[in-house]
Amino acid sequence: MTDHALPMFNENIYPFDARGVAKRFRHAAIFGALSALQPGEAMRFCNDHDPLPLLQQLVDYFGDRIEIEYVTREPGAIVIDFRIVA
């Protein structure tokens, strides 16, 4: 059995489980959460699929102010850290 819980995080990483957000609100909620982060903070994003179009939208919007790093990339359990940099 696979555990689909968010991996542990520290005080500068805030969890965001997209699986609990209605699809029609997801992108707005993600952009809002990322916009609220300060440089050095990160959002640990969890989803049931690899959000490749979203990743491109984030790069287009935030440019070099965001770092994207996969924590887990397994079918049904995608976890990505989005870090805001100065």
C-alpha cells in the first residue's frame, strides 16, 4: 500500500494538497499561495498527476523567482517543492 501523505516539511515549507481543492479553483489557489510566499519560503505541492501545463504557467509568470524541484514523482503521488527566491 502506498502512503500518499505529504512528506515531512520544515518551518519554511508550507504544505498544499491540491487533491482537496475543487478543480475549477486549483490554479487560482496555487498562484495565490505562491504569491503569498516570501523569498526563501517554499510550498510543498501534492497532486494525483504530474501538472506539466501548470509548471509552464508558473515559470511564465514567476520567471527566475521560482525554483521547482520534484520530491516524489510516482504515478498517483506527485510532490513538488516550489521555492521563491529573491
